[in-house]
Amino acid sequence: MSPHPLSIPEIIEHVAKYLSQRDIHNCLLVSKAFYNTMISALWRTINIYNDRTKGTPLKFPLGDVLHRYKHHIQRLVFLDDYPPPYLTLQGCSCLQVLQIKTKRLDHELPAEVSRDYQDRILFGFAGLITAHASTLQEVLVQLSPRYMLAPPKDLWSALLECSRLSKLELSFISVVDDLQPLFFRVCAKPNVLTLSSIAVSGWPKSMPDFTLTGPRRISITKHPKDREVRTISHYDQAILVRRCLNLESIIWRSGGSRLSNAAQNEIDTATFYNTLSMDPWPLPYLEMLDLSWARVTDKDLAAVLRKMYRLKSLKVIGTRFGPLCFQAIIADRTDRMDRMEHPDLQGSCCYERRLCDSIQVLMINDCSAVTSKMIQTFLENCPCLTHFYADTVTMTDIAQGQEWVSLEMKDLQFYLEADVKVSYHHDDGALESGPFAKMQRSVYRRLATLTRLERLHLTNYQRRAVEKRTLDLRLKAGMDLLVGWTHLKELTFLFDDHQQIGVDEAHWIRRSWPRLKSFKGYPNDDDSVRDLIRDVLWPIAIDDTPIER
């Protein structure tokens, strides 16, 4: 006789993944099999925080209960509460993630008391890291931006002992001069390194040739609200990035805002990019850049792109991405392949003839210099593109352009503008014949090739205040060509109130797009038709809010 499925530990463990902590606690009473399997899920993550808004502190397992089940703990998070039994905890054989965050203490305690209290916590945290150095894989230390405390030597020494450390995140920390060599040795260990508002005077003179071979992904950020905090200079940030010889991904935020000194911010940003792109190029494995909202010029960003051997992901939302960057991605670089600067990769397939041949994620929305023809050209030349965010592309440019090669596209967000003015209410003949009808069906044929598409935004979220006009989403206009979109989950055409989608289109959508979960847009100005469309598409989530005039 085969056992009941809910008595098999593997099935019970899978069920536990979809339950809340309260539900798991109740399931412990079901049977011995449930108890033995789910007890580890209950203890897997311990969040220690004190919700002072409710007046009473939360209760945490202590004493014999804590020591009996501590071997199940995999993730331990401290948020403004640091019970001594947890800071001195030892023997958590499965502990992998350790986080400490201070958010409200500096507002609730006097300045000197808060500073001393956090210093004592850091010593205790260092001891906790030391006790679990053989199992820890992720460590996060986020201190108060009010003080920018300098952690003691014990903390850096403890982190240096973590043999399996793969992810390290440090925020609002100051590093004293004597401990800077130790700090950079710690930064050399993890594969993922995140530094947010870190105050370091510069690269230590005692380590002129030291390199960071561990980081594959580095994130250097400064919160806009903390622009007065003295952090590592932009030049030293670039030097730090250049020392990460195995780097694959860079996330960089300068912390500039509309309220800050724009001129100085531009100078600092130019310093970072000019230093980063200096010869010789030390980053042969770099393939992902996230530089959104940086005040980088088209020239400086293009200089970095020309150095890269290949490009998988480029996120430059709100930057000055323009013609030079566009040319750097599209241009044929065959003549450079014989002059590669990195000897280890000469003749290797890692060097792409064109950056556009390998790019998978491209986000260039809110870039004023990006034109409609550029967007069409990317779709013609990027065969691996899966996520593409841009601004306005016109139906005319798409219809007059070449066939799209981005057949792996899953997420497409832009404003597909109907730049030929035709009234949907009175000029149905123009929709069925004539130049506009041919143009629109040509655009639909381009879209129909994207058979893997999961998300389509036709009116681009960013410019909400502008009334928009996109494709006519009716069967007779060409929507019937999209019958192959069996993977589509979300369709958005917000802020276009010209649509005249009917009940026939709603039934067709239910049949042809079986995975559709979200339908956002104003389908019809007739209230009774909209009600019928809601009934047909139910339970699909519908957002049909009209434009506020």
C-alpha cells in the first residue's frame, strides 16, 4: 500500500514554501510527519525587531527552546532590536545569512547614547560572525546615516575569517585609515559586493598593486538624501572598480538629485567615467551595466561601451544615452579583434563583433536623445534581446524599417505612437483599406513574430500626464495576427482613450491569450460595452481608468 502523499517529507516541505509562519505553526499539530518536516521551515528565518508603534515589544524564543532548535536557523535578521541571547548565539550549524539594520535608534535615543549603544552592538555582531564563520554566506551591515560609525577591527577580522562569504552589503559606514587595508581585503572576498554611502579616504598607499579577484558584481551607491555625507571620491570609486579583475556587473549611483549641485555632480560623474575607461582596459569579463539616473554624457558612456568585449545588460534609464552610445552598440568592431588589449582573451569567442549581437536587456527609457529610428534599429539588430524599455517609436518608422530579429523578446515597454491621425469613431474605412491600414497591419506583423512575449506596454508608464494614441486594438485593424501570443501575461495601453474594443475582441482575447493575467487600459467609451468586456475577461485583472481631462 502506497503512503499518503501528505506523509512524504518532500511533499510536506514543498507545501511549507507557500505557507505563512502562522500557518506553519498550526500545521505542526497535524501529525508527527508534519512536525518533523515543518519545524525547520518555522525556524528557517528569524526576524528580530521591536515594533515600538504598538507599545509592547515582540517576544522571541529564548532559553532552552532557542538552544534546542537553533540548528534549524538559516537566516537571522536584526532590526533595531538586539537581544543578548541572540548576539551571543553559537552553534547554529545552518546559519547562512546574517543582517543587522539600525533605522530608528538614532531618532529615539540621545546622540551619545545611540552612538555608544551601536558600538557595543557591532562588537557583539563581530562575535556572532566569528562563531559562524564556517557557514555564513551573506552578511549585511546597515548602520545609521546620522553618525557614519566606524566599525571596530574585530568586525573586519571576523568577516575576513568567513571562508564561504559570497555576498557582502555595507551601508553608512566610515572606515578609519588604520583599518583601510583590512577593509579592502574583506571586499576582495565576496562574489557580490554592495557599498552604499561608504566613507573611505582613498586607496591605501600600502596596497599599490592589490587586486580584488572575488567580486563578480559590484554596486556602489549613495542615497540622494545623504549628499552631505563625505564618502569615497568618484576617482577612488573608479579605481576600486578597476581593481576587480573578474568583474561581470556594475551598478553605480552617484547620489545626485535635482536639489544637489548639478554642475559639481556632472564633474564628479565625468571623473568616474574617465577614470574607469582609462587604458589599459582591466575588465575583460564585464558584460552588465546599470547606470540609471547618472548625469553621464553620451561621450563618456560611449567610451566605456567601446572598451567592453561583450554586453548582456545595459540599464541607462534617465541618462544622456544618445547617438554615440547607439553607434558603439551597433557598430561592427571586426577591426579591433586583432588589437585586443587583454592577452588572455585574444582569439576568444568572448569578444563580440557587435555589442548588439549579445545584448539581452536594454533599458533606455527617459533618455531624451533616443529617437524613434534608434528604437527600430535596435529591434532590427539585437537577436538576443529579451527585455527592452524605450520611449516613443512611431508606426511609420516600424512599417518602413526592416524585419525584427528580437524573436526572444519577453518584456517590451515603449510608446508605440500612431503618428497618422485617423478617427477611430468615423473613419473605419481608413482602418480597413488605404495607407494607414497597410501601415498598421505591417506593425502587427512585426509584433506577431514575438511569440515568446509575456509583457507588452504600448503607452509606456513614465509620461502619465500626456494623452496617447497607439495601435487600434480591434480584430479588423490587425489584432487577429497576434493569435500566436500564447505566453502573454500583461497588456497595457493606459492613457489612450481612443480605443473601441468590443465584446468580440474580448472573447478572442480569452481564447487566444490563455495566460493573460492583467489588462490595463480604457477599452471603450461606452459604459455598457466596458461592463460586458469585464464580464467576458473575468477573472483577469482589469484597470480601465479613463484619462483625467
